[in-house]
Amino acid sequence: MSTLAELKRLWSFKPTDGGVIITSYKGNQTEVAAPEKIGKEAVVAIGAGAFCPFARRITSEMKAARRAVTKITLPETVRAIEKGAFWACEALTSVNIPAGVETIRENTFAECESLETLVIPSSVKAIERRAFFACGALTAIVEKGSYAEKYCIKNGINYRLEEDNK
């Protein structure tokens, strides 16, 4: 378990309803696990542009590190992922969407060119425009009859049913 001081070196965050929102990743690891808690508060959201290499006020080293991230593991405490959270993470091949997330916001995964598969839980009831823009390698894994399946069909996104993945 990381100390609060260690977490502050890797993450910027702010309080929000029911916990904290991660606003920025400051590390240089290619495989990243977001913490379940920061201090005594649960991590309940990933903020807009938190991993985006084009975010404002980040160093060139942080931009390069964000471009090189290949895997992000989010804790099940996360209920919201804001706009552009992973936008242009061009090396990203793996990320999980926790079961409580209800909306995939605009540009969340835009230009994640290396993202090959993404399990979209049945809790997702809305996917905003350009959420998967320029994700040509993506195959979404969805539940039959889910909102995500209907979205993929309507928007021409490759998908397979979760039962087929077992």
C-alpha cells in the first residue's frame, strides 16, 4: 500500500462527491494501476484528460510517458470516466471499465490506435460522440442486447459478445 506522499508524486486529484477524482497521472510507468483510495477517500472518477498527452500544463516528459502507457487498471470504485481521459494514449492496448460506470464520455478513447479489445460492462447506458474515434484496431466485448451492443451496431464498431469470449 502506498503512502499519501507516494500517491501525490504519481497522481493529481481533487475531492468530489463521495471520494476523489484523479485529475492527472504524473508517473512514467507503462503499466499503471490507479489506486482504490487516496488517503481515506475512494477514487470514484478519472478526470478529463487525466492520461491525455495533450493535456495542458504538463511537461514534455509527462507527454512522452503518457504516450507510452500500454495498460491501465482502474479500481472497481470508479463510477465515472470524464471526457478525453485516455485521448491519444497511442500505445494503450488494455484498460478496464469498472462495472459501475454508466457513461463513456466524448473522446474518452479517441485516437487510442493500439487499443484492441475493451470490455464494456452492461452498466454503460450512454456512449457519447467520438468516444472511440480513430480506434481502428478496437473490438468491443459486449453483452447481448446491451446498450453497448446496439451502439456498436449503429456506429460500425467491431464487437463480439461476452459469451463468445469465455
